[in-house]
Amino acid sequence: MYKSKIGGIGMYVPTNIVTNKDLEKIMDTSDEWIQERTGIQERRIAHRTNETTTTMGVEAAKIAIDRAGITAQDIDFIVFATLSPDYYFPGCGVLVQRALQMKEIGALDIRNQCSGFIYALSVADQFIKTGMYKNILVIGSEKHSFGLDYTTRGRNVSVIFGDGAGAVVLQQCNNESGILSTHLHSNGNDAETLAMYNPGTHANYWKKDLASFDEATIGEMFMSHSMIDNAQNFPFMDGPAVFKKAVVKMPEVILEALQANNYKPSDIDMLIPHQANLRIIQFIQHSLKLADDKVYNNIQYYGNTTAASVPIALCEAWEKGKIKTGDLVCLTAFGSGFTWASALIKW
Ligand code: UT7
């Protein structure tokens, strides 16, 4: 059995910065409310037409591949995590394969929202462990701005999210370092607590007789005017309900990872939590009694970038020299599904 290690890491965020003050101009919100409730000061917003979830992922991937000391031709497999794909189908993985002119390798898309990157890392880790692949490109990328309700109606969601991408190259290794374990969980009872309902196949059309459908009904099956009028094409979030679960499940899954490897919270050199809310991160930090310099935060500058948040934070922490060889690094995330996860890495 082999082990896997992060051989290269990269990130990309759009240059366009949107501050809380900018949002004050388009909806009934305030810098004070956003900072007090979330810690967010600003977020990056992708170029409306020139930047997509895939193009941002590709930029992060190029850096990760370069830092791994290989070329795109050496990648054996792609795992792409996002909730904001370029197309409804196909997924972003194949678009990365095309953009980087890679060999005709496999490309898998992961739909686990905020936990997406850790799920993707876990999948890639299994392929490396069995010896099936040697170099796997794992990407988390989001272009949230294409589909948020930037009016007062959607303010509880739209002020939180931002765009960006992070990527790693996972490589085979034989020594003590690398990914020690990953831990994945879900509970679908709360699936509708944080969700985008439409377009989706849950609509009740099939209770009717298909033969009785007229052209207008067929045309509206995928996305109807009433869905749009009721803002069902935008994400819905019961924020307090998500908050309450997140502060329980993330410490739980961190402890699970530590116990699986005979470590305790004080052994963590750097915790990289999903950047959903600074208050959630502080809850986790206090419940595990971690010092400030053992927890990395950058939500202030990027907001919540969902599948991209963990690799962006990991990349920044590493670039700033806050993660060194031999460090015990813990990743954790919680979000829509609900799904939650952790990964423990000896750097
Ligand atoms: O990454 C995916 C996982 N997501 C999360 O982890 C998010 C978890 N939840 C949260 O982070 C918090 O619940 C929020 C930041 C989303 C909201 O903070 P909160 O302290 O839970 O506020 P709330 O939803 O209870 O709303 C309090 C008030 C409401 O007004 P009333 O009913 O008290 O008059 C909202 O209408 O704040 C109002 N409000 C806003 N006011 C100004 C909601 N959004 C805004 C806004 N600006 N953007």
C-alpha cells in the first residue's frame, strides 16, 4: 500500500475586490452587520464573461502542477469539486483536461459543496494508496457570483460568498509524511436547509400525464417563470440552523481524525477550517483550545468560497511559511447536504 502527499499547491482569486461598502450601495446591508456576524470585509468577484469556475481552477492547477515539478502531461487523473459548474453537464473535470491539453485521462466531478475539496482529496488519496495513479490533480473552484441574489431579498446569502479556486497535486510517496487519514460524513435529513432547489428534477411535473403536456409546459419543466419569481433559482440557507450544526460537527470530525492517528488537539500545528464564518471558526478554536497561531483564517478577504475555501487557505498558509515540513496539518469542512469531513496530514 502506498501513501499520498501534497506535492504541489496553488490558488487563484479574481482581481476584482468587492467590499462590504460596495454591497451597501446595492442592498439593505451594512459593513458593521457583515463584519460582526461573519468577519468578512471583502470578497473577490470573477469577471462576468472571461472567468469561469473552470478557468479559475485551471489557473490554480497550473501553479500546483509547476510546484509539484511535473507537467500537465504527467497527471493521471482529475478530481474537480464545485457547486457552480460551467455547465449543468458535462462537469468541469473534462474542461480542465481540455484546457491543459492533458492525456485522455479520467476526470471526476464531486458535488459535496463546502466539504467538496476534502471529499475530492479523500477520493484521490484512495486511488494513490492502491497504486492505480501516481499524480492526481485535485481542484476546488467556485464562481458563486453568477447566481447570487444581490438584492435585499438575498442578503443573508449573497454577502457571504465569493469566487476563487485552489488546487493540489497529490503524489505517491513512501515515507512517514503525507495524508494520514480522511474522514467523511453526511446526513441528508437537512438537505433542504442549505440548497438551490431549481433547476432540479424534484418538480412535481411527473405526477401529470405527459401526453397532456402542451409546448409551454414542456418549455417550463426545467425552469419556470414562477420558480424565478419565487427566487428558487438562488441558493436558500437557514443560516442559524447551519451554524448550530457546523460548530458541533467540525470539532467532532477533527477529534475523529486525531484519535484515528493517536494524536490530541494540542498536537495540531495548523488547522485549516472551511472559511464559512469567523464566529464558527472561533467556536472550533475555543472548543479544541487551540492558540491563535494554530488556526488559519482568510475569510476576511475572500468570504466563503465553498469548495475552494480549504485549498485557498491551505495554499496561503503554506506560502506565508506557516506550514513547514513535519507539521501536523488538519483540514475540516461542513456544509450543504449536510456533509462534513476532515483530513489529517503530516506535511
Ligand atoms: O459554507 C456553507 C455553510 N454555511 C454556513 O456555515 C453559514 C452558517 N450561518 C451563518 O454564518 C449565520 O447564520 C449568518 C451569517 C448567515 C447569519 O447570521 P445570524 O447571526 O445567524 O443572523 P440571522 O440569520 O439570525 O439574522 C439576524 C437578522 C435578521 O433580521 P431580523 O429578523 O432580526 O430583523 C436578518 O433579516 O439579520 C438580518 N440580516 C441582515 N441584515 C443586514 C440577514 N442578512 C443580513 C445582511 N445585512 N446581509
